[in-house]
Amino acid sequence: MAFAITQTCCTDATCVSVCPVNCIHPTPDEPDFGRTDLLYIDPATCIDCGACADACPVDAIFPAGDLTGPLRVYEEINAEYYAGRDVLADVSVAPNFHRWAPPSFKRVLPSDFAPLDVAVVGTGPAGMYAVEDLLLHTSARVMLVDRLPVAGGLIRYGVAPDHPSTKKIGETFARFHDHPRLRLRLGTQAGPELAERHDAVIYAVGATEARRLGVPGEDLPGSLPAATVVGWYNGHPDVEPDAVDLSADRVVVVGTGNVALDIARILTADPAALAGTSIAPEALARLRSGKVREVVLLARRGPETAAYTRPELLALAARGDLVVDAHSPVAAVIDGAAPGEKAAWLQGVPRERIDWSAPPPDGRRRIVLRFHSAPVEFRGDTEVRAVVASGPDGDVEIAAGRVVRAAGFRGAPVPGLPFDEAAGIVPNEAGRVAGRPGVYVAGWIKRGPSGGIGANKACARETVGSLLEDAVAGRLPVRRRGARARLLGRA
Ligand SMILES: Cc1cc2nc3c(=O)[nH]c(=O)nc-3n(C[C@H](O)[C@H](O)[C@H](O)COP(=O)(O)OP(=O)(O)OC[C@H]3O[C@@H](n4cnc5c(N)ncnc54)[C@H](O)[C@@H]3O)c2cc1C
Ligand code: SF4
Ligand code: SF4
């Protein structure tokens, strides 16, 4: 019996480094890494030692034989990755001596041995992976600041409360809060003094501004950005407890990424099942008294290229309340999909031709996936009453009392740093902020709002690597009175 990786995997590759027989792939050295929904264990070579399960920060790994209910399919999903694949053929196992740079014998400066003082802004995954790298692999002293009173970034205020295993990774990061070389300042906005007092500053401030849809009625009351709804159920201090009104029977969510699926799942969940989770008590009370019976997920694209990942769709489908709006050509695309293709994931999901002029059916709450359909207009006098959505058979008006815009995020400008308006990020090269020596970025503000928690590990490591390269090359500005300045004779 082998072990298997399941739904909550955030692809941080911690398990890869502890596996004694290299049977977890793709590894960070392989071309597929960062492109798969999870990592996978090869059942043919796993020796059942359990080391990976002990190391996984989000409890995603189990003996395949112990999987029950909706998790059972992961035994097959892990094995599927290896069907007909020669993993070693993907990797260059022989060292390529021609690719190695010529040896260089750089003169070592005394400054190389003085501990660096680094400020890290943001306690989300990117900030914490940078902190981990600095504390474990250098002698740097770290000042860690976050504007919020509670650490964790989106792990605390973004990840859905019914994903407690994913939220557990926050405990792994929190171990560093008490490190003797770290000072933690919560409830503190980053200001220009950080750069004056530190050798380098890493901004890992995330990117949770709403991307605009550009449709009429977008700003009507009742049209909410995804960040408001997510912040509301997670008790974010910036979001009022009554920010989300659930008195309408139908809610439209624009988007089908994992955040859109999170919102649909929480709004239609049995409140009793959420009672033992970290959900904000006010949100739970509103869900209990709310009237929502249907959440419609509007997908601009078709089922073959929908934005969600397989684990999140499987979790939704397993609840039994997911329906696909079977307007043309959706049914044919799903039925015609070959095993393993994205559209084939929907083959067991019920379909219905939905009459959008009728109210949602009575009884059980449900989620409707409507593909090939983009919002054209939000209608209403004093607040949203309907969404006009496009489709291959023409526009339809969907009566809805609330709309959630979950079509993506973008970064906000950081005072004092350049900003790329089109991409919504701070322009950078391998984390170095253009024209600002000693200033770096990591995470979503560096590369844009995509990728799960684990994707920030390699991203933060690249940034810390750039910082250390600059320190060794003497490219960090000397601007404070301290050990480095004295060694360089400038204090
Ligand atoms: C709703 C949602 C749910 C998600 N769920 C999952 C999931 O289940 N699994 C998964 O793998 N990935 C999930 N992700 C993706 C994951 O959360 C991101 O990859 C990750 O959080 C990005 O990390 P970050 O550090 O760049 O940003 P963030 O996590 O946003 O952290 C940024 C931090 O910077 C702080 N900050 C911002 N500005 C300032 C300032 N001026 N001064 C001081 N501090 C500041 C913020 O308060 C915040 O704590 C989710 C994302 C979202 C939006
Ligand atoms: S159980 Fe052991 S051998 Fe199997 S994947 Fe995990 S670490 Fe590797
Ligand atoms: S979360 Fe990390 S340690 Fe756990 S299974 Fe995924 S890659 Fe491995």
C-alpha cells in the first residue's frame, strides 16, 4: 500500500525533500513543477515510510488504503500522473559541465560577515517564506511588520474556514515569530523609516484589490468584490460584520477560479457544518438566517478551460448540490472530453436546462455552473436586482439580489515604490525593485495574484537570493549607523 497526496496540497514541495526514494513528483527541478494542481506519489516506488505525511504542513498525505469518501479518488489521481510516464526522462540527471559558469574568486569584504538587518513587510506566505530563508540560512536579523493585528495574510483572512488543514500552515510559519533574531510588529503600516533603518526591505504585501469588470452597474450597492465576502466570513478587521446581506434567494458569482468556488461553497453550506470552524461568528449567524438557495457561477470560458483546479471542483461535486446549466454547446463538450481532460471532470455532475426567468427551486441549496457566459450589465435602481449575462443562445437576465465579483485580483501601489498599472505589480527583476537599491518584493505583489501558498516559497527564495547576491557584491546602500556601516568606515 502506498501513500497518496490529496485535496489540500499547496505544492510547497516540503515532502519531496524528505522522501528517501524520490517518489514524489513533479519536484522543483522538473518542468511540470508549478503547473500541476498537486504533487503526486508514485505508488510503484513508495515504500510506505510515512516521512512525507509527517512533514506535510497541511495534512494532505495519507496511506491510500485509509482514504474514505470523496478522498478515495486521490489514490487513482496520484497513480494517473505516472501512467505511461518516465519521470526520470523529464529530468536532466547528468551534470552538464558546459552550463557551469567559469570559477570566480571574488575578494571577500568585511561587510560580508556583518549580520544584515532586513525588514520584511507582510506576514502572509511570501513574507514568511522569506523570513524562514533568512533565519535558517543566514545570520540576518529580521524586523517583520504587518498592518493587521493578526499575522498570516491570506492564510488567516483568505483561505476558507472549511479548509482547516490548509490554515494549519499558519502554525508552521508562526514558529518563526519567536525566533531570537526576529522582531514582530503587528498593527504597523510600513513606512519610509524601514529603509532608513535596515540594510534591505522586502515588501510581501500581497495583491487583493478587485480587478474591474468594466460593465454598467458594477458599483451598484449589492455588487461586492470577492475580497469583501472572503474577509467577511474570515472576520477581517477592515470588513464590517454586516457587509454581506443574504436576504436574496439567488447570488451570482462572476468567475470560476478557486476563490469563486470557495464563496459559492460557503454561501450554500449547511451552517451546522461550519459551526466548528474558524468562521466569524457574525457571518455564521447571517448564514443561519439567510435566504440564499442558489449561487450561480458565471464562467466566461468553457468547461475545457475553466479556471478552477481539480481538487476544488471534486470537493464541490462531492457535496451533491452542483448542477451544470446545459445550454449549447456545453453538454457536447463535456460528453466528448477524453479521460483526464478538464471538461471530463464534469461527466458525473447533473445537468439541467435552466429557465432563468423562474426563481430558484425550493428545497436544497444548490450551485449552478454556467459556462460561456460573461456579465454584460448589472441592473437595479437602488441596488442590484439582476445580472444580464451573455451566452451562445443570446443574453439572459438572471434575477439576483447580490453579485460577487470574483474575476481576479490585482496589487495596489506601495507608497514610494514604482508601480506597473497594467500588470498591477511592483516592477522587479528576480525580486529587485527597479531603481531602488536594497528594496525587494516577493509573493503576489512581485509576480501577480496567481499560485497557491506553496508557489510563494520558490518566489521568496529567489528574492532572498537576489538580496544576498547584492549584499555580497556590495550593492546594498549603507544608510544606517550599525555594525555594517562601522565595518565599512561610514558610521
Ligand atoms: C480568498 C483566497 C483564498 C485562497 N485559498 C488558498 C488555499 O486554500 N490554498 C492555497 O494554496 N492558496 C490559497 N490562496 C492563495 C494564497 O493565499 C496566496 O498564494 C498567498 O496568500 C499570497 O501570499 P502573499 O504573502 O503574497 O500575500 P498575502 O497573503 O496577501 O499577505 C500580504 C500581507 O501583507 C500585509 N500588508 C499589506 N500592506 C501592508 C503595509 N502597507 N504594511 C504592512 N503590512 C502590509 C497584509 O496585511 C498581509 O498580511 C487563496 C487566495 C485567496 C485570495
Ligand atoms: S511514504 Fe515514504 S516513500 Fe512513500 S512517498 Fe512518502 S516519504 Fe516517499
Ligand atoms: S502541501 Fe507540500 S508537503 Fe504537503 S503534499 Fe503538498 S507538496 Fe507535499
